[in-house]
Amino acid sequence: MDIKTFKNLAAKLPPQMAILMRGPTGVGKSHMGKALSAELGLPFIDVRGSTMDESQVSGIPDFETSKEMGVATFCLPSWYVRACREPVVIMLDELNRSMPQVMQSFFQIVLDRELGNNAEGEAVRLHPETRVIAAVNHGNEYDVNDMDPALLRRFWVVDLDPSSQDWIDWAGDNDIDQLTIDFVRQHPEHLRVDPSTVESGTVIPTPASWHRLDESLRYMGMTPTEQAGTRPDGLYALASGFVGTEAAIAYSEFIARYERVISADDVLSGRITAERAKELSAAEGLAVLDKVVNWTKDNTLSKKQAKNMASFLEQRGGEQLVHFWNALSKTQELPNIKAMHTLIGAKVIEVIRAARDLSNS
């Protein structure tokens, strides 16, 4: 499931409906939790079960109050107290890597939306509008405790297995460097590697590790696009620590041989000749189209820009024409959709009909 679909559905669920996200490590479960909190306008609290002991979840005994009131009470952790006082999104991360006692407390939060009790012996309940998300990693190498299958019925279960296009769409919305996006588009095999296919402890690429590499390069003043065509010192060593040896070699070579790519502005301003547009490879063409689509999310096409875009699409063939139209439609930016529909709508219908006729013949 992609982030957009997840946000749209999860935001409409009743607050008391807990969500369980399942997927390999590094596929973006935390990002999806943060995306939901942003969609709802609520604070995000990440509670990582694998690093906690029982006292960090269920609290520590409050002996003074217990003695005075005759009721066993606990000083609950600050993150839980906050979730009771105001609406937040709690993410119980790495649920199946938690110790049994921690896991038990997490389930009490999920199933009963309460934990411990106050001085009057009443359960301390979550705020009615607080949302709870749990996340588990697939794969036996990550599991510490199995989940009771009966508990799954208490969740809305979301299985995550994002494609390279899912990550490319997310990266375009989250300011990931365009060169890194182009690399993943042209080398999707390096986006994610199945941990079970490599020796334990081997550094491998994941969607999350590419994000961390991009953040680090930006902070260090080594923005990939600005390094295109060079072999900057330390790039391979840095990349291999995030995405592993094989992906780091391919990424370093990609940057060294990277030619200046066509930008959205190049296309919309009409600077790209018909010959140049036609000679682009399929992957290069798709990369350009996605840049234009991302541009339209925050900008409105002028008549001249729309005509230039239509001229570019004439050189790219029917498959990429339909790809662009579908991607543009998903933005729901009606002025841009109407502008392009006037110019390419009939051609899109013609291509789709031809494809249907071919499949039926």
C-alpha cells in the first residue's frame, strides 16, 4: 500500500481503531506513521518497544501514593500521560521485538486503550481522539515474540511491500535529491535487498537507508546533483555504510557518469528540441515526466507551458503519454488537468483504445 492510500484511509478510521503495519525493515513504516499524524494535524510519538524495559512502559511504583490511598499505583511514562491528556498519534514500533512484559503492556494499550490506574483505582485511559499504530517487521531474523493470531482481529492490518515507483513518488514529495531518484528509477534492484538472501550482518539498501544517505550528503555539502560528473572523495565510503557495497559502487559510478538531466523547467519553457526528447531512453523519459508532475503539484501551467509539454509528449510515445496523464490526474490539480486534457485528451483515448483492441485481437 502506498502512503497516499494509507493516509486517506487511516485518517477516516474511528480513533479507537488500532492500525497494524507489517513489512520488512526499512520500507517506511515510521514515515507512514508520521504522514498520518501530519494528515490529522496531531503530534507524533514514536515508542520503540525493542529498546524498552517494562518500567518504561507500565511505569514505576508510586509507593507514597500507594501507601496513602491503599491502592497500588504507578508513575506512568510521560509519553503515555501526554496521550491521555491530548490527542496524539502513538506509534508502537517494533512490537514483535519487544520483551514479553513490554509487549503485554502494549497490547493493553491497543485492546483496552488504558494502562495502570490512578489513586482512586480507576484505569488511566487514552484521550478519545488519540490514535494507536503498531508496527512489526516481517522475517524470522527480526522476530523475538510471535503475535497471537486472534489479536490481529483487533487491528486494521496494513501489509507494506512498496515498489520502486512508490518510493520514487514519496521521494519526489519529500525533497530527495533528483539524482538519487533517477538512480533508483534506473536501478530499482538497489532500492531494497531481501535480508534472507545475504549473510547476517551485511549492510543492505532499504528505502529508509537511501533517505538517511540523502540527508547525510546534504548536511555534508555533498548534494548528489551538485557532484554529478565527478568522483567526490569519501562518497563511496559514506554510501557503503548506508546501502552496502554493491549499491554504493553502482551509485558512485552513476554519479561519476551522470550527465546534466532535463528539468521540468527545460520542458515547460520549450528548451528541449524534438530530437532531444525523442532520443531519451524510457527510464530517462519517465524521470522527466515525473519531474513535471511534481512541478504541477505546486504550480499552475500557463497556456504556453501546457503546449510545450504536449510537444514533448508527442515525441515520447503512447505508453509514456498515458503514464503522464495518469500521474497528472492523481495530483487532483484541476486547472492543470483541464489544460492538458484540451491538448492531449483525445490522443490519450486513442492510445488506450488501440491497446484494448490489440489485447482483444
